[in-house]
Amino acid sequence: MRKLLIVEDDVGIQTQLKWGLAGNWSVSVSGARQEAVDAVKADAPDVVILDLGLPPHEDGATEGLACLKEMLAISPHTKIIVVTGNEERANALEAIGLGAYDFYQKPVDMTVLKIILQRAFHVSELEREHERLKRHLAESSTFEDMLGYCSGMQEVFAAIKKVAGTDATVLITGESGTGKELVARALHKRSSRKDGPMIAINCGGIPDTLIESELFGYEKGAFTDAKARKIGLIEKASGGTLFLDEIGELPIQLQVKLLRFIQERKIQRVGGTVPVDVDVRIIAATNVDLEKAVQVGKFREDLFFRVSVICLHLPPLRERGDDVLILARNFLAKFGRLHHKKFKGLTPKALVAMQSYEWPGNVRELENRMQRAVIMSSEPVIDWNDLSLPGVQTGEWDDSEPKTLREARAIAEMSLIRKSLMIHGGNISKAAEDMEISRPTLHDLIKKYEMNVSGH
């Protein structure tokens, strides 16, 4: 049975409340602040009824508000309903501002109180189920330091499991910031070479004048400043994995030498005459279309076929649906711990803004924006403007409370329609299926609310 804690110093009211509510929930009572705080620590009730007028009474609601703060610090998801006298509405509003779920005023009307409690228990149950689902989703979508629940990422994870145990050369494609190096590291970690080195080389980050000697090494006296032999990065990777990041940036003259190495698994240091055997598994990555590069003469066709025995493609973040929200919450938790700050989550506006943004920098951009938001925000939640997403406007989302049930229903329907269309790229059929309504019904709703969905 779900747990209810009553915090009330008046023994008569304690008895009245316990007698009236014990048939619905498992009820316990506390008569003072410390006793109530200890009960929350020990028993983690789902809902608390808290009389703000706890002793000492001469201090107004100070004791009750302090009790509220302590209980929420221990159990942020507990629903606390505060009780006040008719003349203490300001204290009740302050309690709501501190995180109380709801309030009601004395004298106690058991019928009204039960309705408030039923709603509080229902919300508590929904939140617990939501947290359970989030944990399950996070566990099922996590793979070797990568998060991804969408079909595209699940396919990548499945391919890694199949390919990792082989020595096949792998080409990882995808836009900048999609996590190509994480995939390469996962392949290495799951391979028989995991105890050997993994050497990552950014082919576009080394000047053309140095890249040959960096990759292949050189012998003493090979050129003016060659005072001693230098072992190149390829040779250092022997026994492990060589990761050639941004291989499309490799100068055309070095592509010939790299091709020869891949074919023969031998290198020749600059200035050397004796071939050196290198036992290495090769993984390459690129954010450019190598097939187009081959067509325009910027990349050798024979090298392309050598490095693309197995191809793994990482989808851009804008095509990964709700993965952006999973990643955002993960980064929020990560950077919250790093910077010793506690956050309750992201506002609905922030969630919709993230799903409407294109994310040209992909996961790397999302990570950077979340870290900046965590550092700069002084609120317990991250809002859309904390993310500083260029071009994202939220003026159409009105923060004012709806005045009628019809208005609330309309706002909820429009928000859901807009979000579903964003997720499915404007596809009416998929959006309707997602919302469990027919396509004509969705068209009718769009027409009813005069919604402009052409931008989706």
C-alpha cells in the first residue's frame, strides 16, 4: 500500500486525519520537524501532509517551511501538501515556490482532501514509472560509452558486436561530432587486440610537411634535423589498432604509400632501406563522401576499396529522434556532478527547442551547450534560452495558465501535434500513428487550430 505521512502537532487533528485516511493508504504520523524529517529518511513516503504551523508557533510558519525544505532535500520526488489557516495564504504560496506539490486551508474538509491526495498519489506513481522507464531506456540504449535508442544507432551497435572480433578493415562515416572515434574505440575494446595500443591519428591535423615522418617515422640522418631514429605512429600501433581519423584529408601523394602498407603490412621509414613488419588492425573515419572524392580525383579509388571492407555509418543527431533528449539528460547529470550543481531536469520548452534544432555540430555540440547551460544557469531547471540555440524561437509557446478546460485541451493538443511533426520530419502519417489517431483526424485538428505546419 502507498505511504502517507501526516505531519501535525495537534493530536486531535492527527487522530481525525489518520482515522479518515487509513482505509486508502498506509498512514503514519509525526508531531514535530525532526521526527518528520527522520520519518522521510527512514520510510520514503509517497505523499506528505504538512501543517506549516509546527511549533514554535511564535515564529509563524518558519518551522514548517524549514521542515518542507529538509524533506524535499532528502526526497525531491515526494509530493508534499501543506496545510495553513485562512490568514496564512502567503505562507502557502511561499511553500509552493519552495517545491510543495499543493496546499489546502483549514478547517479540514475530508472529501476535498481525499481528492487532492488521490491526485498527488497518481502523479507520484506516474513519476516513479517515468523514472523506471528512463532507467530502462538508458540501460538499453547504452553501449560502450555511447547512447543511442534510435534504429540507426542500434544498427551500429549490432554491427560493432559482429565486426569487432575480426581483423577486417572498417570505415566509419558520419558528420563531424557524431562520435566516430567512440565507435573506433568500441571496436578496439571488443577485439582480440584490446590489450595492445590504439593509436589515433588525425590525418587533417598534421601539416603536409610533417605527416609522412609522423606516420612512418624516419632514420637518423634522413634529413637535416634527424638527429636520431624516430618510430612512426603506424609502427607504434603494432599489436593493436591504428585509427586513421579524417582519412579523406590525407594528401594524395601519401595515399600511395598508405595503400602499399595496407596491402603488404610493411612500412619503410623515411631515409630507410629495410622494410619493417607491422601487425595492426586498421580503422578509418571520414566526414566527407569518399566516393565523390574519388570521382573528382581527391582520393584514390584503390585505397577507398581497401579501407571500406566494412562500412559503418553514424546518423546525424537531427535524424535520431528522441536520442537528443536521452543524451541531453545524460549530459545534464554528468555536468551537474562535475560542477556540484543539482538540477531537476529540462523545461518542456527546452525539450521542444532541442528537437526543433538541426544540431550541425551533432552530439559534440549538444554536449558543449549542455555544459555551458549547467555552468551558467542559476535555476534548478534548464530552460530553452539557457541553451542559446541559434535560430530557435519559442515566442509561440505561451507560459500563461489556461483559463478553461477547453483551452488547456487545445494547448495540449497543439503542443503534441507540433512535437510529433517535429520528431517525424513533417510526415503526417507517422505523426498520426505516433499519436494513435487517423490521418484525417490529424488533418482536421491542424485545420481546427489553424496551425501552420509547413515549416515542419
